[in-house]
Amino acid sequence: MKPKPSKMTNFKIITSNSVSQLNESIKLHLSEGWEVVGSHQLAEKHHQKRYRGTQHIDTIIECEYSISLKKAE
């Protein structure tokens, strides 16, 4: 018995600086036949503590959101 030829699967990771932009990109890719693999990821791109003299004022945190997609051809 011959094995069935396997379909080629493409993988892609999409990223965004905001959840709303990531959701829009996911919707676009889903309409093009892509499937979500797993769940989203959050990575801290930049972390900066700001001080006035020795007093901590605030912290600026920039995040990047990502998700993995696959598409069988």
C-alpha cells in the first residue's frame, strides 16, 4: 500500500503593536484560508523606568502581540 502524498503546509507568524490590529490581521488571514495555531503571545519590546532625580515617576512598556497561523495547500 502506497502512502498518501502529504499536503504542503505553510506557517506564518503575524505580529502587531496592539490587540485590535492583531485581531484585524487575524480576520484578514482567516478569510484567505489560514488557520490559527495555538493562542496569542505577548512579548515586552521595550521597558523604560522614568525618574525625576531619585523619584520614580512612571514606567513605559511597549508590547508586541503575535500569533501563529498555518495553511495547507
